[in-house]
Amino acid sequence: MSQHQQQNNLDFPETKLDHHQLVLYNDDVNTFDFVIESLMEVCKHERLQAEQCTLLVHYAGKCAVKEGSFSVLRPLCEALLDRGLSSVIE
């Protein structure tokens, strides 16, 4: 590798321009079981992961439940919103 190539690799690290998080917020309406089932169905979480995310949402007020590109997360966010859950893409 030439010195020029090494310099470019150091000066311009790869960045994820289309990297977002699907964030689920706590509410006082939905039950733990409903949120767990929703995360399993919409986000394809395993039960343990869905339970852990639900606890984080409850105690911390929010949790990033999925990461990826905006185009992948948008339908997931809309599906959670359609279920009455409070979610956003950040």
C-alpha cells in the first residue's frame, strides 16, 4: 500500500451515512405482553430480546430496538405505530 493510500484511509474513515435506529418509547397504555409480541412480530426479535427491550423501554423510557437503513426501518416503524406504540427513527 502506498503512502498516499494509507493517508487516505486514515483521513477518510468509512462512515455509515444511512445508519439509523428504530427507537421505541414508553407509554402508559400498552401491556408488557403486547409490546413483547409486537417486537417479535414486527422486528423479528426472539422472545428474550423482546423482553429485554421492553424492560429497557419501561425503566429507561426508550430503547433502540432495531438498527439499519431508513428504508428498512420505515415499514417497521409504521407497523409499530399502527399498533399504537410510540416509535421514531433516529
